[in-house]
Amino acid sequence: MALPMYETFNSHPKNIGELLSANERAKIVVPTFQRGYSWEKKHVEAFWKDVLAFQNESTFKDGPTKYFLGPIVILPQSKDQIALLDGQQRLATATILLCVMRDIARGLQIQAAADFARDIQRELIEKEGVGYALEMGEMDKVYFVETVQADPPTSKAPTLRSHANIRKAQEFLIDALRKQLASLTPVEALKGLKQLRQVLRSDLVMACIPVTSERDAFRIFETLNDRGLRLSVPDLLLNFLMRVADEQSRPQVRE
């Protein structure tokens, strides 16, 4: 008798650094059946407030040492690529924040901050041999690279709703982080950025659920929702059609 699906999967903790840094050789790729970046300002603001609250509470003697970001689902595909089946919004938002930190550090006009920006790019945004640590889905990949991950990023008008969401998330985090550092000297601001990098890299933990087949992947995608944002009927319909379509037909399904 087949085991219930919840009994066939085991989760283990992974932090953002383990997924995006060279600790994990493979790049994280958002597959074609996933929706685009869909977090709105309220979701990004909640993420930012959660990070700041944890950072503040962790300084207390009996404060928390880790912050749980929720589950992610991955499908290892090769030594160089892991499909991200659930968790796109969180990892993309963390990547946007890391890129914002990189750009703000460059603006501090001190060598130590320039070195910090270089290290973020090399260690958490790019991976040697595979390109960018996070590769967005078909609709967002190019826009995300050009306006977020590239160093320096370019300014490009959004053409899709998901692009507009990426732009709004980036603008919110730029404004929020600048306000956080506004009263500090460049040296103090750099210290604050380093502390924030430590939180993002090591202290934000997710329950990582690996699967071994696309069939399991599609089933889990149907049951898991991103934080505060339920899947719409078109999202679920797209997922179903992608599941039953062959590889050659999927571009037509997406279109």
C-alpha cells in the first residue's frame, strides 16, 4: 500500500546562505510552471519588519538565535541546477535585499564598503561556474538580472505585472534601508550592513523539502501557498495543465 504523501517526504533546515552561497554548488532555478514574482509592497514590508524584529530580539540574552521563514520545496535536477518549486517569493525578496545592500554599500564611498559590496556579489548573488545563484522563471529572468542582480543594475521600465512587483519591492527596500542607516557615519553604516548580511545569510532558516520527481513537485505546488498570498484559480489551472502536458507543449501552455 502506498504511503500518504506527507509520509514520503523528509524536511531539513537550510538557511539562505546555504542555498545562495558556494556552499551549494548548484544554482536555484524557478521552473516554467511557477507564477512570476507576485509579492506586493505589503508582503515585502512584512518580510522587512520580520527581519528587523528578529535582529533586534536576537541581541537579548535569551533572544532567538534563528528565524523560521517557512517551508521550501526543491527538486535536484543536476549537479549544477536545483528547481525551486515553492519559496520563490522569499528567496527572490532576500536576493533583492542583498542587491540593495550591495548598491547602498557602494554609495558609502569608503574602500571597506566597496569590498563588502564585491563580496556580496561574489558570495551570495553569483556562483562560480553556474552564473547567478537564483535564476527566476521565464517571465522574470532577464528583467531580474538586468535591474537587480547585475552589478551595477540598470534602470528598465517594467512591462509585466511581475516586473512592476520586483521594481516596487526594490524601491521599498532601498528606502527602508536608507532610513535605517540615515543617521550613521559610513563606518557605522557598513557595520550595520554587515550585521544585516549575517542575519540574512545564517539566521533565516527554512524547512527544505526535497522531492525526486515532477509528479510530486506539481502535487506539492498545489497544496503549498506563499506567505500571505494564496494561489489564484489561474495559477492552479496553469499548474494542472503543466503537470499533464509534455515538455514540448509546456511553452504553448505558458503562452
